[in-house]
Amino acid sequence: MNSVTIGGVTIKGNVALAPMAGVSHVAFRGICKEKGASYAPTELVSARSIRYNGLGKSMQYLRIDPKKEGITAIQLFGAEPDDFTVAIGKIMEDPVLSQVDIIDINMGCPVPKVVKTGAGSALMNSPETAASIVRACKDALNGLPKKIPVTVKTRIGFDAGDRGKPDLAKAVADAGCDMLCVHGRTRPQMYTGACDRKAIALMKDAVKGYDIPFFANGDVTDGRSAASLMEETGADGVMIGRAARGNPWIFEEVTAFLEGRPAPDMPTEQERKEMLIRELEGRCLYCEEEFAVREFRSVMPFYVKGIHGAARMKVRLCSAQTVREIKEILEIWHN
């Protein structure tokens, strides 16, 4: 298995879980690590919210578990460098959060409520601000007992006609970014349409002289697609997003393919059922059961996708209120 060094932090392998809102819960990240993910950042967390509201309001998204996750990464979003400076300071005051290994900056979220604040994808149109944010994060982390690298995840463009943003890539690299990951879609595409590998490659070329790892993201559904994405873009690794929802086994399959090993057996229906319950019960460790079940409704359908009768099962699962109800529904499904 190849290893990748990100600003002094060495990760085993080069296949990571992409941060996803509502999906990248600490319980799921630990499972993905167990199944072969190199590392898995948290879902995006507002730097401004941390600055003005403290850690408490954002803790459900910030939470990390170094013992189960291995390499940990917190992803922040925002538009003001000072927000990141203060947010990182507060993170470093927490006994657990301060153990984080990587700070990742979201510069690709296409959701309108994020973009209208000047954050997420909006930063692609402001390389100077993007670079200032990277520098602010680097400065905030400077002088700590351990070196914590700063990474950036972005897209190939803000407008539909964009075919790569090499100026942004170069700007954040100049500012000291320790790793760059590019999703091969523009902001208007959201998560639809094809991933533009040529545009990713253009951004890879822009940082060729900086000696920093470059990861690609988009349309990775198996080992073959991961390998071809890396080959066509020159990327050092891949991040897997939507294909991992309800399918942490994808990391075993992709890693095996990249290493030239036989593909592992696909999970059985029983194994999928057990993993669904395991992730849900893991979520319940951190919040009230009712809230955990409600939040998990958007994920459960992916665990049962493709199973005979899945459409009816999804309806029942997404109306359940308790873990016990979900277990009973799944027992009926398997009997």
C-alpha cells in the first residue's frame, strides 16, 4: 500500500473518504478507517459559528475519535481569515479536538446558503482571499507541540463554463497549503453530470512544482474507476464521496484493485444489515436516540439499495422512530 505524506503527517494508502454533510459522522468515519480508508475528514463546520458561538453548537460535527479514526481531520468553511484564526484557537483549547492531525478548508461546497456568504465554492472566484485563509490557518497552527498541516478541497470551477481553476490552485499552494483535493465538477453541476478529468489535471499541473500531494474526487465507484481517475489526472490519491454512503466496503475493494490483489467478497445482506445497525448505534453514543435515528434517515436507504423490496423497506425505515423499530424492520426483511 502506498503511503502519502501531508505536511509531515503520513497516511497509509491513498484512498480517503470525502467529507459529506450528514454522512461523515464520527461513527461512520471509524468504520471507513477499519475498512481501509486512509483517513476521513469531518463534514464541513462553520469557522464563524465557532468564533461567535463557541464549540458547543458545532460539536456534533467537530467531534473526532483518534483511537478509532487513526489520522483525524477537521474541515472548516468560511470567508474571513480572522474567523479561521479564532476557530482554530478554540479547537486547540479542547483536550480532544486539539489532538486533530489535519485542518482542511472547504473551498468547494456548492450549497447556496454557504456560497452567498462568500465561503465554499465562492472562494474559487477570489484566489487572494483563499490564500489569505490558508495563511491564517498556518499562522494559527504555528508553534504548536505538533505540526498540523492545512489542506484544501475545492472544485474545477464556479461557473458552468469553467474548465479548471489553476489560479486558485497556485494561490493556495503559494500560501502554504499542504495538500490539495479537487472535485471534478463545477458549482452549478452540484453532484450531477460527468466529472471533468482534464480540468482536474489542469489544476494538478498548476501545483506540480510545489511538492505537495494532490488528490482527485468525482465518480469513483470501484477500483477501476479510481485507478483511471488517478492515471488521467496525475493525482496521488483519490477521495470517495457518494459511492461510500452505506458502503464502507468500497475502500477494501478500491485498495485491493490498486494493489493488484483479488477483489474481496461483496457484503452479504446480513452484513449490510449489521453494518447499518452498527453505524446507527455508534451515532447514538453521541446524542439522543430520537435525534440519531432522524439524522440517519438520509443514510439508511443506501445500505438497502439494490435489495429486493428495497423501495418498500426504505419507506418503513425512514418512518421509524427508534433503534428497536429499525431492528424489527430489518429482521422482517431478512426472514
